[in-house]
Amino acid sequence: MTWIKPSFLWMMYRCGWGTKEGQEVVLAVEIDRSGLEWALAHAELSHYVRGVHPDQASWRRSLRTAPARVQWDPERDLDLNPLPYRSLQLGLSGEASRRYADEWTVSVRDVTPLAREVHAAVRAGERERAAALLPVETPLDLAAPRPVRDGSSAPGR
């Protein structure tokens, strides 16, 4: 499964500012909005939620067949501490993974130097400078879920 992590600071938490073994290179992958919308419309939540799913067995079946899964993890601050709100993590497999690689990817940039620069500013106590270096992230406004597959609303919605 390939994971999309739209939050820069959450990604820094995950890769330790690009210092964890095997995670020394940090890439920013820009994808087409229609691809993201497709993945979200065909995604299932990574965990069972009473009231969203009829029962756990239905959720498990949907999770097994969904080409994408939605997970919400705590957003992070400059010290990589959890904040009281969450950021999306979007897992892609099967058809979604193929579409991501072959159709949705617009650009790939190495942001390792940026990760190191922000981390150095944080370590030096230059919080305003570190914050000013962060990529601009804005909430994504999406339309209401629309029916997919068998005419039911999109899974996990």
C-alpha cells in the first residue's frame, strides 16, 4: 500500500525530519485533484465506526475490496508534538495505486533540503523562521460524496 500524507509536519514526524534509516529522502508528490477525489470517493475508513457502517462484518468486507483507505492521525506542531486535530492519511492499493503512479502524478520534487532547513531552524529556536519556511497547506473543499459502485454512497462516507 502506498500512503499519501498531505501534511508536511506529519510527514516530518513520520520520517524524523528525513533522518530515519531508509527515509532520508523526502519527496513532495503533486497529484491531480480529480485523482484525489476519485481515491476519496472509492475509499473506506481504516477503522470501524458505529453509525457509519452497518456492522463490523460489512466494514471488513468493504475494507478488503476498497482500492483506498482513509486514516486520520493527529496533526503535528513544529516540535512534532500532536495537535488536537487530525490530518488525512490516504492509503492506495490495487487500482488506486496504479492510477496514482500512471495517471494522477503531476510532479515529484525532492524537499529533503527544505526538511533539513526547517529542522535546523527549529533546533536553533528560530520558530518564526521555521514556520515561515513551511509549505502553505489549505483545507480542501470537496463536494458531498456521490454514489459509486452499486449505487450506494461512497464507502466510509
